[in-house]
Amino acid sequence: MGDLAVKPATENRAAYLQSLIRDVQALERMIKEDRFEKGHQRIGAEQELCMVDTARQPSSLAFSLLPDLPRDFTFEIGQFNLEANLSPYELNNSALQKTEDQLRALLTTLKEVGAPQGIQPIITGILPTIRRQHLDLEHMTPLERFDVLNQGLTQLRGGAFEINIHGADELTTSLPSVMYEAANTSWQLHLQLDPRSFSEAYNWAQYIAAPVLAATANSPLLFGRELWHETRIALFQQSIDTRRSANQIRDRHNRVNFGREWLQDSPVQLFKDNITRFPLILTGDIQEDALKMLDEGRTPNLRALRLHNGTIYSWNRPCYGVGDDGQAHLRLENRYIPAGPTIKDQMANFAFWVGLMKGLPPRYLNLHETVSFQHAKSNFYRAARSSLYASLGWNGKHRPVRRIILEELLPLAAEGLQRCGFTSEQSASYLSIIERRVAGHANGACWTIRNFRNLRERYGAGVAVREVTDAMIQGQEVDIPVHEWPDIDAAQIYVFKKETTSIGRVMKTDLYTLNEQEPIGLAKAIMEWKRIRHLPIEDDHGNLKGLVTRTNLEAAAGVDDHEVVSAIMTRELITATQQTTLEEAARLMKQHRIGCMPVEREGQLIGLLTDSDFRVLFGNLW
């Protein structure tokens, strides 16, 4: 719908709503009269990605590349994101290869265009090096559509969007815009479906979503924290959640959702539910009259319906479209599979999902009669949290997801691909990647978590996310499936360029701090227990007020331990921002003969770098 000028929901509302209602009526009539393309089934895909600079940080220069790129590329909400829209192909034994060839050609072109700017693409669910500052509003792509979308959603929310995700680590933060959405990048898959059997296929897609997600998870990190194996699921749902916490009695729906029940009727019901449950965010000047076009024997574009549908982000989303030949079709969009880790991995994911969709066995045709929808929904979130380590409710039993995939779903996927004309050798070339990945607990999330933990323990989260990101890019360049990636050597000394590396990339963020009104005795105990030499002191609002060091404690040897720490702390501090280079930080620390550098953002402590950290990073060069 990129050719439709969007407007805020308050403008042209009545006329737009009338068009929206008539679009639904037209769609319902088209299904009853069987006015959809026959004899064809196509697949398609959208590749979302990030552009990074030589320091592996997200680069907002991506936005400036569009004029020099093929028309297949388009904007995303973040200036460091792009999306490539791949061509639809007839679903036969060459469709996946054609998709892969086009994707490789587009990414090669993107690399060539980005090289003079010093930036390159990376395909990963959440970029490990992304930081909170990259999601400030100044990094939003300056297009009216995104501005209107942001204003509409924030107005509905009535305040900041709050993120609260608990995994191995915890993340609690907020943002006064929808820019958290920019942290998510996916490999979105499309499959054309026959409207007459749409309900059965849609329900099957919902049921298999959990094991497919478990096999493909690739987004375990956000802001240097280890969260869900597929953190995108939680992050995206919370990033545009317009529901307010003040009224928890009302059972409101999230615009990003898995669904609430099986589809037992026409697919039109899904579009009706979206109109019924979700307020308008965007409108447009709709010129066509869908019902009149049907009367005239023409195919309507249903622009109003498609615009509203594009603001509801169900993980399996129904889509209406009109092909170049003027014939209408319905398709299912799979939105939960993350980008990456490699093109080979993504194509294996595509083959696995398409094979399963086409391999739907008769015993699952009436899922709504035999399986509780809550089981499917619960399974999905279990898979998002633990991927290949999850256990799911499946066919009345609780089973490890790996067994479900290896024993039941892979054979079904192979059978489904065979029905599409794939040879056994072609199917095996894709599905063997899934088999080895699942058997070895070796999806992208598992590899990332293992290497992140090893690096963080030795060097801290800043170094860990940078090195993990660098290894991801190397793996993508040689295009080795993730289950074959070697682990990063965490024993080596990582050498950074002091003059260009920012302190924000290597600082510690898991800090011990103390309130300024706490007793000196507590400061002594914490510093002894945790074997630290520097203890930042904050006020009740989290503002950095001072620093207690071992030198302070030695100088206050005669002071009562019940005295507050503000009485002995150092108040005049030399601090840095995330953008301060290591070279400048080192110069300041040596000039002022201090052993640590607190890092501030708007008066609040966000990190710390000590002379010991410098020795770990640079060895004798410090």
C-alpha cells in the first residue's frame, strides 16, 4: 500500500470507515462467488535487515542508500533498517531456488552500494549491538507514514511504551515512541491459499507455529541482556501495545498477537475481527468503490481493508492481494520467523514451513474439534522462551519439541515438498539442515547464547555483543549453516582501536550501587563481598551523586560506620558519555589519576569502566 497517502485516523474518518465496511462486504461476496485465482499457488518472502558500520553498530546511513538500490528495496521504520521484497514464484520444485537466487543477488547489490559508505547488511532477528540510544526518535525514517503511525499508536497508548522481559537476565525500560519496533527484523514468508480451504490451513499454521519457531529462533539478546531465545516475540508485542494498565478488568487485545481461537468460518471473519477489536490508526483517501467494481466485473484492490490490516500484526496474518494479471488471491503471511542466521538457514526455514503447510495430514483437518486453542497459544510462547529446550503439549501429551520435529514434523515436511514436485534430493538439501540443527540444539539462539556467555564472563557484555555480531557477519559471508559455526575463541585478547572505539561498547552495565543515605558500614560490606574498589552513589531518583573508593574508606577509618556514605564520598567526578572514545577515557583517567570512569546519560549512571577493564582489553598496552 506504499502508493496510498496515509492520514491520521481523525482525518477523513467517516468516508474511510464506509470504504472499509464495503471492502469487507466485497471480500465476503468474492469468496461466496468464488472470484479468486484458480490453478496457481505461489510463495513469496520479505527480507528485513540491519545495516552496520565497521564497528558493527547500526548505521542510519542505510536510509540514504535507497535511491541507488533496486526497487525491490524499501524503507523500514528505523533509518538503519531496510526491507527487500522478493518476487512471488509458482510453488514448484524450482520456487525455493529462484527465491534464493534473487535474495543473494539483492544482498550482493546492497553490499556493493553500501561499501563506499563503510556499511554492510546483517541478517539477524535482533542486532546484538543495538543500544537504547539507537532507538531515539531522531533515528526514525523521516516519512509521513511512520510519523502518522507513531503519533496514532502513542496517542492510543497515552504514555510511554513499557518493555518488561524476563529471561536469564531481565530488562525493564520504556520509550516514548514505537521505535522498539525497529529492533526487530524478520524473514517473512508468504503462501497463497485456496479461500475454500483457508480455515483448515490457517488453523494448521497456528498449530505448527510453536515447533517451527523453536527450530528457527535467532534473537536471544537485547541491550546486552540474555532474554528469550526469540526475544522478538515479547519485544514486538510490547513495543506497540496500546493497552493501558489502569484498567485490567477489560479483556483488551494487543495489535501484535497470536490469536484467541480457532478459525471455524470464512477467512473474512479474521478481517472483521480486526475492524471490530482494533481502533483505526491510519486512514487514506480511498477512491474505489469495491462493491461497484464487482458489479462491473472488475477486481477491487480493497485498499481500505489492506491498509487497516497492515496495522494489526498477528504472527500468522491473512493477506488479500491482486496479481499483475488482475486476479485476486488470499495468502498467509508468516511473521514470527526471525531473519538469519544465514541465507542457507533461511531457505531451510522456508522449505520446512512450506513443506509442513503442504503436508497437512487429514487427522489435523479438524483441529478446532480436537485441540484446545490455548494449548497452541501456550506452546508458541514456550517455544519463544526456550526454543529447542522447550516441551510442548502435542496430541494430548507433553513432549520435548525436538522429538516432535524430528519424529513427526520433518517427515510431514518432506511429504509436503514432494507433493509440490520436489525430488527427495532437493527436499533433503533443505530439511537436513533443520534436522542437524534440531538434533544438536544448534539454532541461532543457542549458538549466540553460548558464545555470549563465554565472552561476557571474561570481557563484559559490550565486548561480547560486538564479537558475536562480528562472528555472525563472518558466518553469513561464507554462508555456512549455523549448526556448523565454530565457537568464538574467548581466550584471546581483543584489541580495540582506542581512538575510534566508544566507551559505551565495552563498559560494564551490571553495577553495584548504593543510595547516598545508606550507612558507611554497608558500603564497606558490599565492597568487601563483591571485591570491588569503586562504588557509585545515587540519590532516590537514580541520579549519580558521588563515588566511594577504597581510598575514601581508608581516609574515613575513624568515622562511625553508621554515618551516611554521602559524608565520605567523592563528589567531584570525572565522567563520560557512551560516545566518549576509549582514548579520551584513558587520557582522563591517567591525567586525573583515577581508577574508574562512570558513564552517564542525562545525569543517570548507565555504566562503568575501570583501569582493570582497560588491562583486560589492552593487556600491556594500557
